[in-house]
Amino acid sequence: MDPMPRFASVTAFLRNAWRTLTAMRTALILLFLLAVAAIPGALLPQRSLNEGKVLEYIEENGWLGELYDKLQLFDVFSSWWFTAVYVLLFVSLVGCVTPRSIELVKQLRTPPPLTPRNLGRMPHHASYRTTESPEQAADRVQGALRGWRVRRNDGDGRVPDTIELSSERGYMREVGNIVFHFALLALLIMFAAGKFVYAEGMRVLIANAESPAFCNTTPSAYDSFRAGLLVDGTDLEQFCIKIEDFRADYLPNGQAEMFTSNVRYTDEISTTDPDTWEHFEMRVNHPLRIGGTRVYLQGHGYAPTFTVTFPNGETRTDTQHWQPTELQTFLSSGIMRFDPPAGMYPDLADRREQQIAIQGLFAPTAQFDGTLLSSRFPRMDDPAVAIDVYRGDAGLDTGRPQSVFSLEPDLIESGALEREARVNLRPGESTTLADGTEVRFDGAEEFINIQVSEDPTQIWVGVFAAVMMGGLVLSLMVRRRRVWARVGVDDDGVTRVDLGGLARTDRSGWGREFDDLRDRLVAESTVTPVLPGATGTDDTASSRGTHPGTPRKDDTR
């Protein structure tokens, strides 16, 4: 079989595929698909943000969760199908906008088209006669078209013995369109580049003046840290921040109105005295900016404090943040683990079996239904806890990753942890276990959750977004239109001026603009009426209607 026809068919297929891909319609479809593809990323938990929530979702939804996982709906923005749409959109925009840019350059270098023979067929047209000479009348029309690209033909146009003027303006419409698409391309590039150079960390900090400062020196200082492929964590922005207080404002129904935290910070980490650091009031959507890094106040919660006094008199005190389970009332759940003193149990195995674990609920404003604890308001007005106290192997030294908010069910079910008390406590109250160990609830502190973000591409994303909006405004507001004029002499020796206008759209008042141009020329010229029976016209007035079939009040058609 001759390979040439096969090669020609393949070439034709590739050429047609390229034309389809680079069509503006295809680019719009791909942009719509990209927006639709991003919806699961907003509705479903994403593994890159919180793998625990993803595993919890899969466990709760069974086969549906497993299907979502196979479809990469928990990794939307790194999935193969999202990347495919992203790349196709990028290629489509490049292939679509580049030829249009070349075509625009050609149009800018090409003079406006010659004046049509019959201007009366234009959507907008008018005629008037003047006592000025043809050259004077043509100069006046050309002066009125200042700001337009004008092409003048003195006697060498389509109608002999006339002066013809061709003018055009509105190229900024296409310029705005191209700028919009190139800015969109740049925006996509910046989003892609940001995935390689960004760094983002989360840290929970106790909100009081006695809490230690947090220094952004290493990824290990964060509770969770994510970074791009080109970031190894060795060149983070150097700064320290200290939380002085936190205030939450609530509406009467318990809805949060505003979170505010006063902080002190410094970019000179060698300065250890916080009193010399700069002050800043951090609020929601009002981040602290240090160089190219932003520190956001994302949320808050409560961290109960417990003290365990062992039979030998030694104590262990710990404060841990608990997870809000009801965001309306901030009823929170969490755990505490305490290792007994080494002197009480020299043998490591015995010591492991005497660990203390506390699991329960915290209510900032307690409300009891019998012994059942709930919270009626998110502010800490009347705190209380409902806890279970366990003794046994709490898994402190197993080396396995464990939840900081709940004990492993296997430890309880297997008997490794045995419950020794279930009690409700208010601040200062305690319970005593069978061996004399005392567990006291000391109260609670508020904590805040901060997010530290560093993305060098963010400023460029903002710049290209602004350029994109500017290009869109230009493409919507500017109109591409043309105006022609033919200046000649009637049989009676009087100068006659015929005007014609054409626009791709009559929206946004183009018809009014043509009428204003005609009226200005008529007002500035010495106009004489058109004589009945004059050659080349059936007008009986000095100007004609601007829309065929829509007569002006002085039109006799």
C-alpha cells in the first residue's frame, strides 16, 4: 500500500485536530471544564490539606469513598484529568491568541478599506451640501475625524472626480481581547509555578503573654508543613512572633463576628526581648506581612489544663488544645497522656502499664442535662469538662503516629487501657483514683491557629489578574467602527458630502456617535439645501435617516 495517502490522511487529521483545539470556542469550553473540574476540590476533603479527613470520609462512605479515591477526587489539583484539562487549555490559548495577535499587527499596518460606491446602503448614512470647496469640505471632515486612522484619496478613489476619506477606529477592542487572553495565560503559568516555590505551615499557639514565641526557622517548628518541589525548607523567611492575647466577638446567637489577636514580631531573631518587638493587631483576612511571608489568623479553640498528682507527691501538668466538635457552641473533644515518674516504677514495662490517659469533652459555657455535658455559648463564661480517666498503656512510647484528639479504640478494646473514673469537673475540682492518684482540672486557655504562607508568585497573580480585568473592560467597552466620506460637486456646482458608517455592533451608542459626527459637520459648514432633482440623490432635505427603514422626522421616504 502506498504510504503517501496514509501520510496525507494522518496529516489532515492532525491539522484538523489542531484547528479545533486552537479555536476560541474550544478554549471557552476548556475554561468551563476547568471550573467544573475544580468543584470537587472545594466540596471534598483534599489529601494534600488533611489526609485524616480523607481517610475518615472514605471510612464513613464505604464503596462511594473508595470510588472517589480511585477517581482522584481527593487529589483534584494533582490528578491526571485536571492536569490534562489545564495543559489543553494552555495550548489552546497559545494557539488561539498568537494568530490573532499577528492578524492585529497586519490590520494596524494596513490602511482602512476604500470608500464603498454606494454609501446610502450603509447602516448609517447622511448627506449635506455646502458652499465650501471640495478641498475645504474634505479638510473639515478629516479634522472632525481626529483620533481615527484616516486614508484620503484625492481623485483616485472608486468614484472619479471626488475626494474620498476612509477612517477606522476601535482597534483597542481587539487589543483588550488579546491582552485578556495573554494575561489569562500568564495567570495559569503563575499558578503552575506557585506549586513549585510555595511554602505553607500551620501552627497552634496558646494565646497568652506567658506562652513562648514561635520562630519561623525550620519546617519542624510547624504542626503541619507543605512546600513546593523546589523548596527544601532551608531558606524560610526568618522571623519570630509572640501571641499576647486573643479576643473573639460573638453575636447574641453565638455566631462569631470577629477574631482579634495582638501579637509582637521581629525579623531579627537574634533580638530576644519581646518588649522591643513591633506590635501588630492580627484579624481574620488581615494578615501580618513580613517580607514576602503572610501570617493569617485562621481560627481558635480551647486548651484545657490538667494536673496529675501521683501517690509519691510528684505532679505532671499539661495543656493541650482540643478539637471543636460543635462550631456553634465550641463544645470540644480531646485527650491527655501522662507518663508516671520514673522513680515510682523503675521497670520500664511496669511504668508503661501505669500511664494515665484522659479523654473527654470541654464546654466553654457548661450546660448539664443530668450528668450529660453540653455547651450553650462559645465564649468561656462557665467552663467544665466531662472526662474518662484511664490507666494502662496509652501508647506514649510505641513510636507509632497517633491522633492528638482521641485514644486508639484498640487500646481500650484490648484492655491495655482500663477506665478508672468518669466524672464532670469544673476548674479547681479533682477526682482521686483507687491508688491515690489525683487528677485535677485547672481551667483552660484559648489557642489560635495561624497559617504562615510564602508564595513569590502571588504578587504576579494579582498583577496579571488586574491586567486581565483591564483587557476585559476594553474588549467590552470599545467598539470597532468605520466612517467613510465622499466629497464631490453636483451638477449645479455645489459641493456635496456623503457620509457612511459601519460598526460590528450598534450597542453602546455607536448610532449616536455617528449622528453627533454628522451634526457637528453640518453645524460647522455653510449648508445649502439639496436641490430637487439633483443628480445622484432623491433627498429633499439636508440630511438622511441613519437607519434604513427607520425614517427620521425630516425623511420623506
